[in-house]
Amino acid sequence: KYDRKDELTTRIQATVIDVKPNGVLTLEATKEIRIDEEGYAIRLVGECRSRDVTPQNTILSTQVAGLNVDVKHTGAVKDAAERGWLMKALDFLKPF
């Protein structure tokens, strides 16, 4: 059984990297957050309709199609949760 729940709430500035002929915008955004000695690097890529962008120049993540959010963790908590080389080797030798 595998049970995990992650929640991320943040605001991130995106750059329009392409405009399709039909008005669809391709967005890309990166953000780094450091709290004490823990770090998070967030990368977001997706597409949205230009008409969904508000007058405040914002858009909700629920309006981004093909949303890809990549979060990389660094710090002591990640290091403690990472599997050691012996367990990785055993997984390689007995994959099922």
C-alpha cells in the first residue's frame, strides 16, 4: 500500500515562450524556495488560452492545459528519506 499527500500553494511568475496561431499561449515558469536549510525548485510548463488571462495578468493553474509541475527537493529531510546504495542494489537484483 502506498499513501502520500502533497500540497503546494504558491504564486509563480511565468513567461510566455510561444504563441500559437489560434491564440494559445505556452507558459514556462521556475521558482526556487529556501526555508531554513531545505530547498524546493519548482518548474511549471503548460498552455492556456489568451482569453483566460485576467486583466491583472494572472491565470489559475486549473486553466492551464497539459500542466506539468516538477518539484525538486534538497536538504536534510530529502537526504534522510533517500534510499541507500544497498537497498538500490537489492532492488536491481530482485525487481519483483
